[in-house]
Amino acid sequence: MTSYQQPRCGAPGLVFASRRSVAPRTWLGVAFVVALFLAPLGVEFSPHSAGAPTLGIPRHAPAVLELGHIWPTTRGSSAVPHPSGVTPYAFHTNEPSPAGLTDYGVDASQNPYSYTTPIFQGTASIRSLQTYLSGGGSSTYVMTFQLNVVVQFTSGPNELDYWIQDVADVDTSANQIAFLDNVWNLSSSSGQLGSGDVSGNGSVNQLGSMTWYAAGASASLPGNLATLTYPATVAERVVSSEVAGLPRVAFEYNDGFGWVTYDNVTFHSARGFVDQGFYVTGWRYTPLGIFFDAEFDFTGPSAGGAASTDVRSDLNVSLDRWNGHNFEAVPNAYNFGSNTGELLQNFVSSPTSSPLDGTLAGHEVNGSGSLALLYDTRNVSDLNASVPSVPSGTLYINGTPHPYVGSDVNVTLGPGSYFVQLAGAGGIVTSLNVTLRPGQYVGIVLARPQYYVASFVAVGLPGGTAWSVTANGVRQGGTSFTIAFNETNGTYPYTVGAVPGYFADAWSGTVTVLGNAERIVNFSAFLFAVDFVSENRPSSLPWMVSIGSAVANGSVGTLVLEEPNGSYSFTVLTSNLYIVTPSSSTVDVAGAPGGSSIAFSLRPGYLQGTIDPIAAEVQVDGAPIDASGGAFNLSLLPGPHAVEATADGYLAFFANESVTAGNGTFVPIVLEAAPTGSTSGSSGSLPPWALLGIGLAVAAAVVIVGVAYVISRRPGRR
């Protein structure tokens, strides 16, 4: 009779003991695994190197080795059914052990059951995470999340079983995460995996007599080697399928960057076998003596060995399977795993059910705990929704989406009251409230009700204007004048979305559907002031501004028009004596008052003239002008202007000429010849009366000088 004790280190399998002495090859296996587990992390072993390590993945990347329990030598026939079922506590009765959430295929009363699924998904919702491994070297603060399941392929009475590991290594000091996968052959007691049995992004590794497949995610993939920021969610998924007649398992992860497939492993040795998917049964063990179970483990670092200690962690872990229609929590769950050799101690794992949506999970924190059943069919509830009118859609439970296919949804939840909504491609179809009690199975039918058209018609909006309506919680919008909703009979609230520049007669209200219904929404444009401000305009001068048919006029400094949002052309008019700038242009209105400044200036007049002789020089207001050719034409501001013309041999010409706005003033200039002997023209000649004055002044000066001389000569003066 064989008894079993707790495993001690590393990959899939069991440490076993017997009442007889241990077989020599068992001790050899123990020594072999110890040697493996001393190998440094981050080194990949070549299957052709006869045990010599060669450099592989860098040290900061995940280790490619997942060492586990020593292969048993007396469990080769254990694949036969066990009438009493498997024992979840066969290998662990207390910590250290893998923590997490495991479906062993037995319920709380140890009643066995079986199921298969093509997809398993484990999720960790992390608030804090810190573990410690004494003497762990580079793995001191490293822990792993492991999705550990068994895939089965059958051909008649023959079966092939492989242990599948989707692993996340997390350095809880640096919070860096990296992903790797392992595949182990559980089909026989030898556990050998040939180099041609499987293929993928990794390779088959060998050390001594031990072989397994391993691959690390590429450093270039999104989310791999990322730094986690808490709270964070880490999810792992494995998908079994068949491609070109060969079974395949895809390894995926999602740590906030979306779902990433980092490896596809093809099982060449299973050609011609039927892919049963991932197999959970409590009736028997695998040919290698480990469980046909599904585990999402929270445990120590890759390579097994000593147990890590949970220092300060707070997270929820959950495990879901694809039931053919949707993802559903496993039916029974224990708070510890068994198939992996990585261990954790000082953890408390307790059942939890989200008060919001009933999601089942294990709550993991540090502390002194015990290995126990988390939940089972006695204290959880099953809700089955038949949805024949919506073959593919989403079932919302208190707002949490459960996508499904195939007109049926089955979810396992914690007891409670829930608001259930069925949504198809066009939105919410129907809804109802459901109360679930512990251990209860509740079936409901959600049928598509009769729908009618509720139309909202916009009046007053220009064609092509975007608008929207939210009715019964659903928003629709567009540029059509009509927005239509499909609703059952009833009264529904609605709101009209804001339209820039317009307001509706009723932004919100209710619409009653009794058959088809229509609601008219009248829009009016918001009008904004458009100010035209005059500058340098005489206060009494009237002026006018027009935009289309809208006109404003008067003698005030600012003229105002009102317009809705848009771009508008305007025209400015005033007396012909003045020029306005601009006289026409555009003005924009965009949700606020707009306008333009209008500058006023007198319109210039024209001073025109001819000159004789044509060589004369002409100045206007003291500045020379071009009078070449004997004529000139000047644009001048209205008012008087001094005109002067000079030429050698001619008397100078002087005149003051008035120029009026917009008009021309003609000045014929004819110079008179200067008298003979006189100084004239440009030599500075003086008129005769000026010469006479100069002569008289000279004569007077002579007389005065003579008188002064006579007086100075009188007797008696010295």
C-alpha cells in the first residue's frame, strides 16, 4: 500500500513514500531534481548539451525552468478511476503550499465530477504584492502567478495528457513582470517529452533524464517586462484548438496592454488524436500521479525549492472556464494548489464575492491561515439565462458584462440581488431583477419584446447640422433631421444634446410610446451682437452697415446687428465726402459677440494745372512737384493749398487754391516776363517800388553822415 507525503521541490509530480525502502531510482530522481534546482535562474538548458548549461534568456527575463515534484514510480496505474475520488489534501494539509484557487474535480462532500473546456482564464486583481525568499539570490523578491491545467488528447482507448503552465514572474521589489510557459508530458511514468513531440517559440530542454518544453515571451511584446502600478490586474489564458489536424495550445496574458498571445505550442505526437480540451476530473489521477485539476496559483519563484513568505500582499484571484457560451467561474474551489513545486507560506486565503456583481474569488493576504475549501455548489448560485431572440450578445449583471454566444448564458455567482440586462447589437433588449440564494439554480428566459419606432424630428436646424438625442439611456446622433429609437410601449425620459448656436424648445422631457411615436424638437438660433465701431468719424456724419437684408444706420459711434453663428459679408456706406476702411469684408460669429472697426477719412480732391513756360519750377505747400511736360495733377486733402511757380527771366507766380473732397480744381499758371534790366525769376529780381525804397534809404544815409561831419568841425570843439 502506498502513502503520500508533501512534495518538496519543483516540477509536476509527487514525492511519495512507501512502507518498503525507497527504490534506488527514486533517490536518483531526488538527487537529480536537487541538482536542477541549484541551477541559476535565467539559464536555458539545451537538449543536446548532455546537461551542460548554455546562456539563454537574460537574467531579468523569466526563468525557462519550472522544476517540480519528483516523478513517482508506483503511480503508473493510477489513471484508473478511484471509486471514492481524488483527495485534494493528498499532498498538502497546511502551508507552505501554492496559494490561489483550484478546482480538483470534487465538491465539499468529496463527490467527484468531470468536465472539459477549451479555455481557462486566471485573473489576479492586485492592490499590493510583496513576497520574500530567504537566500533566494536574484529570486529573493520574485513570486509567480501560474495557470496550471491538463490538456488531454484521445484516440480510442489511448490518451495523451500534458501539463500546461502559463506563468507570470513578478519581482515584487521592482514590480516588474515577465511571462513564460512550460509543457510537461504526463502520459506515462517516464514523463519524457521528445524534441519532435511539440513545437513553438521555445524548445524542448533536457537535463539528465528530465525533459520539458519552455518558452519565454519576447521582450518586444507589449506588457512583457512591464512595471506594474498598483492597483493592477494580471490575467493569464490558455486556449486549446486544432489547426490542420494537429492540436495546439495558445498561451496568452493581459496585464493592462490587452490580450497578447506569446506562444502557440503544436503537439505533433497527437496527430490523429481528438482534442478533448483541458480536462478536470475528480475520479482519477494522471498516469504520472498528479491531479487532473485546474489551478491558478499564487506562489514562489520559478525553479521550486524553499518556500517564499508572503510579506505584504492584498489581492483577489479568480478562475474561469469557457462553458461553450461564456466564461463562468469554476463550480468548486479550494484555496491552494498541488501540481506545482513552487511554495508559499504565511498566507491567508478566504472566499469573497463581489457585492457589486457577485464575482467569485479568493482573497489573498499575508498572515497565518489554513488550507480549506473556498466555495462550493452549496453556497454559490447558478443563473442560467435562455436568450433565444438574441443568439449573440452581452448579459449585464449589475453593469458587469458577460459576453456570450449561442442563445444561452450560465454564470456562477455569490448569492444576492442583481439587475440583469440583455443587450444585442442595437442596445438593451430587456431587463429584470433576480434574487439568488445559496445553492440555488435559477433559470430565466429573456425574450426580445415588441418594439416600436420613437422618432425625434428636428425643426429649425440648417441641413447637415449634427445633433443628438438620448432616450431611455441610449444616445443616438447624426446630421439627419430625424433620429429614431426602437422602444417597447412605455414612457421614457429623453434629453436633447447641445447644438452650438441653437437652443431647443424642450431640452429634456418624456416620450410616450404606444405604437409608433413622434416628438418634434424646435430649434432656434442663438443671436450674438455684431458691433461695428467707427473711428475718426465726425459726430454728425450718418453712416450705414448691412449684412444681407439686415441693416443698421445712424449718426452714432457704434452700429449693432445680431446674427447666429456663422461667417457673414458686410458693407459700409456713408457720405461721398468720406472714405471708410474697410468698406466691405467678412465677420465671424462663433458662440460670442463679434464685430469690426471702421475707419473714416476725408475723400481727397485734385489740384490740376498747366505751366507756361514748361521749364518753370512749381511748389505746392512749399514742396516741389513734378510739372514736367508743362502740366500736373495732384491728389490732395480738401482745403487751401499754396501754389508758387518761378523761372529765370520771369516774374514769380503766387496763388492760394481751394480743393474740395472728390472734386478737381484747375489752375492755369502763366509767368510774366520780367522788365529789361531788372532782377527776376530765380535770380531774385525786385519790383520797382522796392528799388525806389532802397534809393531813398541810401540818400537819407548820405545826408545824415554829411550833417554829422559839419557839426564836428565847428569852432570850440576839439
